[in-house]
Amino acid sequence: LMMNTFRLAWKAGFTPGSVMRMLSEERGRRLAYGYINGRIPSISCDEEKEALTDYLYTNAMLPGSGEYSLQQILKPGAYAKEPLVDRIPNLKVPFVSFIYGETDWMDVSGGMEVQRICEERRNKDQQKNNKEEKVTPNVAVHIVRNAGHLLMLDNWEEFNASMILSREGYDAVLPPSFPRPLTFPTYTSSLRYLATTKKQQQQQQQQENESMQHNNKDSQRREPAEVNG
């Protein structure tokens, strides 16, 4: 029922901003603060949280503009009407970079899939000895650690480093104070990362299951009966 209501509201043109503008200022600011507090746990300074809340709320109160493009490019649930994975390989540019947060709700495998398609297309052109000048992007994927979808706020140093690498290339010289993000210049390197991540997730799930089983056993044990002397 909730999902159907969301779909109907999306098709009717409702956006997060339009919902905020329907609320009282008190409720709107409380909603904005809850969003900041829940989505950006790396920000612990109350003053900074208040500043971001004010920024988010003030922007939401302005007349809607770009937010109305969401219904044109996305289906309900943030699924693309024309996925970039099918369009980016056709771009006539030499380089394309994807930047994700380590715990981003957007799936990093999307960028890696574009990487695979572009590499396969270049290999086919080379095997055919095609003399026509064709440009297929070289795709790199960067992952900013300790960051979610708002990676420029969660870990601004690695985000800035990712921007430099995206512009200057994998071998770019970074300032000494800048931590280097996880960077995958080829699909092979991306596959290794996905395999390692999957193995870690399986191990973590196994540990959680074992811990739950252990706790269940402990809860089923009876305390020894008191012996009256």
C-alpha cells in the first residue's frame, strides 16, 4: 500500500521539496535535521548539523526548479528511464570516472558494468583492425572510504582526491595530506574488489548468524533452581 501511494505521488509530480513546503516550519526543520542526523553520521558537531539543516530547509522552501526533472529521468524508486549504462559507452570522450561512497546506496556495480562494456567494445575494435577513428571512453571507478551517498560531506579529503584523479588520471600526484581513494582503472581490478567485498560480506553474515545462534542457546538455558537450606 505504501509503495503504491509513493508511485501515485511520484507520477502526480510530488517531490521531497514539495512535501517539505506543505509542512509547518517546525516540522520541516525537524525533518531536515533528522535527515542530516541519519544520513551523515560522520558530522558530530552540533553547530555544523544546525548549519546544514538550515541550508537544506532554506533550499527546500525556495520555488521548485531542478527537482521537477526527477520525474522525467527517473521511475519511482530511482530507477532510470534511460540507464546510463547503455548510454555512456556511446559518448565520444576519452575518459569517464565514477565516484561512489563506500556505503553508498547507489550500486557500484553499475559503474563497473559500464567499465566492462567499454573495455569489450575497444577490444573488438582492435581485433577487427578497424581503421575508422572510434572513441570509446576509458572508465575508472573511485570509491571514497567511510562515506555514503553524500561523500563530499562524509569524507571531503578522499572526495577531493577522487576529483583530481578523475581529471588528471590514475598516476596524478596528490597533495601529501590527501588520502588516496580506492581506484579501479580496469574491469579486472574492479572484479577483484567485488569478489573481496562479497567474501567479506559472507564472513560478516556468518559471524552474525553464529552470534544469533549463540544468544538463542543462552536464552533457552534455565537458571539453576534455588536450593532451600
